[in-house]
Amino acid sequence: MSNVRGEDCGFTLLEMLLVLILLAGAGFYLLIKLPVNFERQRLAFESTQLLEEIRDARQAAMAENNWYAVKFYYQTGNHHYQIFQQGKMIKNIYLQDGVEFLGSPGDLTFNALGRSVGTTITLTNSAGERKSVIVAPVGMRIREK
């Protein structure tokens, strides 16, 4: 058992204030940095999701021997895209708040061989950062930049 003396009962006021100041500084730093990272992460997530949806539509067109289309809607405050199988909508995907299409991306249509015209779909966030999904007409490579 330890023997506690009257003078060794706890922390000094100086130690407590030093810890509080360090915690406040770390909290302030995170308060400034986290919103910027959230915007970047939202943009990266939406870009990757768009890339996967386009690749899935292409693969489904080849596997099912049908045509698939990806149509983009970019009205103010209502940015989303829809995936169609032979004219019938099968998916409707809205972009997260703060992420929008830059410009007016052209619609994609994949034939039964998985071919489409080439296009670039650029997404931007409220911080002005950009990510692009590129569909190459030759070789049908679909990549993210």
C-alpha cells in the first residue's frame, strides 16, 4: 500500500493549465483542418463512385448483350446521374452536398460490345478542387484523374 502524504495529493494548477492549453490548441488546429479534408474526401468518394458505376454499366452491357446509358443532370442544386438499361431507368444517383458537375458532361451510351464515345466528366467541390473521370474512345479505358 502506498503512503499518501498531505503534500502529494494531486496536480498543481500550473500542470492543469498546461494540459488545458495543449488540448485547446490541438482542438483549434483540428477545427480548422477537418472541414477542408471533409470536402476533399467527399469529392474523392463521389469521383470513385462515378467511376465504378460507369465501369459497371459497361460490363453489364457486354455481359447481357444490351445497351446501357448513363445520363447526367446538372440543374442548379440538383446534380445527379441516372443509369438506363435499354431505355429503362435502373439507378438514380445524387451527388453529395457541395459536389457538382463542372460544365455539362455528355451522356454515355454503351452498346453490346461495351463501346461508347469518349468523354470527360469533371466533378468539383465548394473549395474549387476538381476530379475527372475519363472515358477513352480507343480501347475503352475508363480512369480517374
